[in-house]
Amino acid sequence: MLFVGIGTTVAAREFAAQLNIDPALCFADEEGAAGDVLGLAKGIQTMWNPPAVDTMMKRNDETSLKAIGEAYKSAADNVGGFQQLAPAKIRDTLRQGGTFVMKGEKTLLEHYDAKVGDNCPIGDILDVL
């Protein structure tokens, strides 16, 4: 089993330490290249209900959208330890994940998170193991 996440190699090591797993199994996708190859969804529209995001984009100009982004970054930076583990570019935090179970080159399960909270059910994972 391998774990790949956004953030730095420091974040990947911290993830391993917090879960008490072998750090050799944890990898950082610092620039999002793996996410791009896998076709993982990204962008602010994936973080919330798309119609709500569309409305927000229509009623805010570029300056106010930048202010919202800076407020988000400031809040994230003030959560204990998050600043050191987050990707260097805040846009890289706006990426959805996925769950992929493979045996050799054969894909047993493929799940793409469409939005926040759209994680693969654990039962689906256990069923293919």
C-alpha cells in the first residue's frame, strides 16, 4: 500500500509518523503532477457546491476574490502545524483526491473524489482486497 498526498516531503513524513506507518510508503505530490496524470479534479469549484461557487464568482470582482483567498490562507496558516505541512502554493490545496487499489498493473478499484467528502466507501476498498 502506498500513500500519495498534496504537500511537501516533510508533510508526507509527518503523515507517516502520526499514523505510525513506514515513511517509505508515503509520497508527496508537491506540484500536483501525479494528480494531473490521474485526472483528479481541482479548483475552487470542487470545494463547494458548484452553483454556489458560480454565484460567488459572479458577485465578486478579482480584488475581492483575492481577499477571500488571502483570508483562507491566513486562517490555514494559523492552524497549529498546518503551515509547515501545506503545499507551498495555496492553489495546490484545491485538489480532490482519489482511491486506487491495484495488484501489479491491474486496477482493482478506481474512485475519483468529485468534491469535499466524496471519499471512497471503506467497504468498497475492503471488498477488492
